Amino acid sequence: MTTPPDPTRTDPTDPLPPEKFSSWEAALDQSLLKPIQVSVLQTMVDEGHASTLANAASILDLQETIIHPPEHMWGS
């Protein structure tokens, strides 16, 4: 028996469920990020990868447009 596809999944090959927001930067501006998500941005700032939380969010948005998780994971 097969499991019916989950209609909330945008990419069936992506093992992670989609986020509730489409842009880190917009979610930060609208205060939609959970504390753990803000801590990801803060870690990027603390480690010198970004100068501000907004800059870190912008970097993550860019990475999500460039890196397709299933392709990146399998090196396709």
C-alpha cells in the first residue's frame, strides 16, 4: 500500500517539510521567525558570515535560490 502524497510538500524529493515562510528576510521583518530560527541568523552574525541579522537572512534567501537540497545532497 502506498502513502498518499502530502499536499503541503512542494518537492516530494525534499526530505524536509517546507517552512511557513518563503523568505527569511521577509519573515524577519514581519517577526515570523521562531527563536531557534533567529538564533541561526545570530550565529551567522557571531561567526562573521554576516554583519546584521537582516544580512544573514538575505544570505539564506540567496542560498535557497541557488542550492536545491536534493541536488546538493546527492551531488547531481
